[in-house]
Amino acid sequence: MTFEQINRELYQFPGGLNLRTYKELTNSKESLITPLPDKIVLPLQQHIGNPSEPLVKKGESVLKGQKIAQASGYVSVPVHASTSGRIIDISTCPSAQDQSVQIPCIIIEPDGNDAWFELDPVDDFLSIDPEKLQNLICEAGIVGMGGAGFPAHVKLCEGTATAVDTLIINGVECEPYISCDDRVIREKADYIVSGTRMLQHAIQAKHCVIAVEEDMPEAFDALNTLIDDDIELVKVPARYPAGGEKQLIKVLTGKEVPSGGLPIHIGIVMHNVGTAAAAFRSVTRGEPLLSRYVTVSGNVEDPRNLQVLLGTSVSHCLEQVGYQQRDNEIVIMGGPMMGEHIHDISMPVIKTTNSILVTSEFNRAREMPCIGCGDCVDVCPAKLLPQELFAYSRAKDLNQVRALHLFDCIECGCCAYVCPSNIHLVQSYRQAKKDVAVYEKKHAEYEHARHRFEARSERLNFVDDRFDKNKTISSEENPLVFEDKGIEDKQSYIQAAVERIKQKRNKKKIK
Ligand code: SF4
Ligand code: SF4
């Protein structure tokens, strides 16, 4: 049964740009399965949150789908071997989020057999309770595949803790070159529709919407033949960055996510189409997240979408599409608007890598002073003041950047795109966000040290009072009054306390 699009009233988000797109380079070609590389490098932090903890040792053999690192904490997910082989090292590699930072990784030498670990599929996902479904999705290592990398189970758990009105499945791909969501929808529409129903069950959402951009007619048709009246399918205008979480919510519902807040605060949960497909696959086939669609485009011989095993190098992906290294070109991970220039193409594809782009059109023009034209303000979809944010970011005035809502900036690049002075606005916001994170970490350490110092001083004052012969104190005023009654001098009292602590520590070690 097919279901025609409901005439949902659509709204406009502020700012944004109508960009020339280059999706036609890749969106009509079938995706290719990338051959097995010589080496698989799996970073232990492919998501937002705590890095995973290794469960394997160098020299061990592993099977495809085997859990090789476990989640550490609530906002974390496990990592699985994307093929069978031998662990040749547990080392470090540059982080895709910040290439100046090294993060731990597990390196596998594939044995070529692609032999599977034992899988445990669930036939009827509607028969299991939402909490169990959330655990299965967490154990499969599923994270947001639109690029953000937020662990999927966290959004689902937060969803069940609060009543969810609407689940939105985001198929709005607004970056000019990226078409991996378009291809995923065309090739795996059944997974996406079933995955949407599964996620709806996992959070018990009342309504469910799948949104695609109006320039994705084939993807729309592929979904439209499969949905029933439990899911609403909506085309949204192709305006950058309509696929941003807050922007798409505005377009579909007219509601605004409050500054510093999350969609769940207004009863909405959003997942990417790739996440829905991966969640469905993981539960019904038992396969954890091991591969993803990646658009490889730009100045290459045969731009197209690849199905890539996680941990495959960018250089191996580029080889599949006829890449020739040229002096005036760079490789970007992500799209031209939000992506990052990568300096080392041996970096691995991770759960959040949606695109690899080879381009010569990058901003080489010299930065000029801001002329206060205000063009950046007009296009900012987050209603920020980009020129002021820039000035305070460069001046490292962290109080002011926070007051100007730096963390509402989605790094869409609209401001930099229109800036006549070629100011590298987004880089300065990214640096400011790092500066704030470093400051907050240092501040937390300082606060911790201060509390320890104050507690120590307070205890030493109690000890001084306890042995002050001129003072008569009650146990209410000083808890140490009845402690170690037999000890008469201060030094022996402190020594006895130190011994007790040592004994306690030794006992813990023995256990
Ligand atoms: S990068 Fe940030 S400041 Fe610039 S337009 Fe986008 S949201 Fe606004
Ligand atoms: S667009 Fe560039 S020059 Fe114009 S106000 Fe913004 S930062 Fe300044």
C-alpha cells in the first residue's frame, strides 16, 4: 500500500543559502562495495562521549562482528572488528574531530576470510520491550550516522524518560556534494522504513515523520512505495542547511529548540536515515555497525558512493574512484561547507564519515579586516552575531563567546561563505570551542583541588582544637573529640590516622 504525502504546513528557518549542488556526480550511480584493505584501523572514539576500552590484546585473532572494545560509561558505545584477522597493534591515530589530538586505536591485519562471529538476531522486534531494544542498539555500537556521532541509545533512553511526541528520520542531505543518504534510501528503503518503525517502538513516539529534500525524487518514491499511514513522508525545500537538526525541526514543526537545549526538551527525537537502517540491521540480523556509505567525489575519475568497512583508510577509498594526487588539491573529510581538510589520507573511515571530497576550491585568499557589512548575520541559521563571535574568539574572551551563544553555532559555514573579507570564521569558532573546553577542564581541576585544600585545612583545625588544652569542646563542635581517646599528643594522633589510611589502602589492593 502506498501513502501520499500529507500536506503538512512547512516553516522557514532563519538565514541559510541556496547553493549550487554537485550531487549529480554520484547520486545516480549504484554504490560499490569497497574491497578488503590490507589494514583496518579502528579508533576507540568514533562517537561523542567517552572512548571505548579495549577487550583484546596484540597478537589475538578476532572474527568479524566480534566486540573488541566495550563502552565506558553511559555516553559511549562498543567497537567491533569489521573483518576477521589478527590484532597487530593497539596504538594511537589522529582523531577525525581534531587531527592535532591522538586517540587510541586497535589495528587489525585482515586474514581475507571475512569469517563471522556468532550472531544473535531477533525476528520480531515489536515483541521485545523498548528498554531491551535500546540495549541491543547500544551493544551494536550504533551512533548518529549523519555526521554528529551521538550514541543512538542515549537519544532513545532520553526519549523514553520523557514523553516523545514526534520521531523525525532525517534524510535531508544539504551539503552540495554529499549523496550517501540519497543512495542509502534508494538501495535500502526497506531497512529505513522498518528501522523507523523499530525506533518508534524503542521510544514509544506518538508520531513519526521521514523527511527528504525536494531534490531527491527517486529516494522519495522508494520510500513512498513502502510506507503506510503510520509514517508521514515529507519533502522539504532544498536550502542549506535544512538538514541541521534544529533547522529541520523548525521546517517541519515551526518549533524552536531552546538555546543550549536538546530536541527532546520539546518532545522531539531525530535520527538520520543511515542510523535507522543500521539499527534495523543490527537487531534483525544481529550484525553490529561495521560499515557505512561514503560519498567519494570532487576531482576524481569516477566519483560515486562506496560501502566501506569501518577502519578502511581514506587512501584506499580514493584508489577505488581513480584519485590522482595533484599539488593544488586537498582532500576534505565531510562536505565543502562543514568538512575538514585532512593532512594524512591514511586516516580511517569511521562511523561518522559521510564524505571524502577532493577539491582545489578551498579558501586560499588572504584574510582582510572585517568591514562590518553584516552579511554573515543575515545568513546565520542560528541567529547569532558571527562577526562579534569572531572578534571575541580571536581575542580569547571566553566569557563573551559564551554570552554570544558560541555553542549554538552549528559550524555550517554560511557566514564564511558570504564574508567579503574571506575571514576564516568557522575555524575561529572551532578553536574557541576547544579553548572553552580546556578552560572548563582546568577550572574543574582547580575547583577539585580547592575543595581538597579546604577539607584538609578544616580537618587540621579540628586536630589543633582537639589537642588544645585551653579549649573545652563538645563532640557536636568537633567530631574528633572522642576519636583515639588514649592518644595525648598531636603528632602521635596524626601518625595513627596515616597508618589507618595505609591499612585501608592495602586491604583494597589485596581484594
Ligand atoms: S557557522 Fe555558526 S555563526 Fe556561522 S552561520 Fe553557521 S551557525 Fe552561524
Ligand atoms: S561578513 Fe565578514 S566582513 Fe561582513 S560583518 Fe561578517 S565578518 Fe565582517
